[in-house]
Amino acid sequence: MARTSDRTSARNRARQALAEKQKQRRERDERMEAAATRYFAAADALEKAQREAGEAIKALVNEGEARAEIADLLGISTRDIKTALDTLNNSDFQESDDDASAPDSQSGSDTTDDSSEVA
């Protein structure tokens, strides 16, 4: 009889340990999800801010202002000007690249397989 009670007790302890471990995993997963959400929200905001900064600088360049004068006016380096414009150009390139890689709804619909024909 004592043996049955020992096994039952051992099973109960194992279940409790497993339940505790599962609880810790769920809590960790929730923390990771919250951190990932905050990270990606901040990364998106940063990307948007960099794009807007590039657009503002590009507008000044398009008006004929020299990059060195813009840098002096804004109190930043000409390297920052170049980085902002490069970031803007890269985001423009990625947007046009995304448009070009979009699947064509008509491609492949009228293809025929000539391999089954024997001459």
C-alpha cells in the first residue's frame, strides 16, 4: 500500500513541476512577444523618421541648395546628409523593386507543354 501512495505522490510532484515549467514558458513567451512588438514598432518608426528626414533634405537639394550649406544650416555633417539621401534612395529602390516582383496575374496561364508531342 505504501508503494502505491509513493507513486501517486511522485506523479503529483511531477505534474506540479511540469505545470510550473509550462507556466514559466508561457510567461517567457509573453515577455518575448511584448519585447518583439516594442522592437518592431520602434524600428518602423525609426525607418519612417529616416525617410522623412531624407525627403526634407532632398527637397532642399532640389531647390538648389548645396549639401554643405544644408549641413551647416542643420548643424549636421555632410556624411549625415549623404546617409539621409542614400536611405531615401534605398527605400525608393525597395518600393519599386517590390512592385516589380509582384506576381503577374496573367503569367503562366496560357502555357502549353510541347514535351508530350513526338515528331
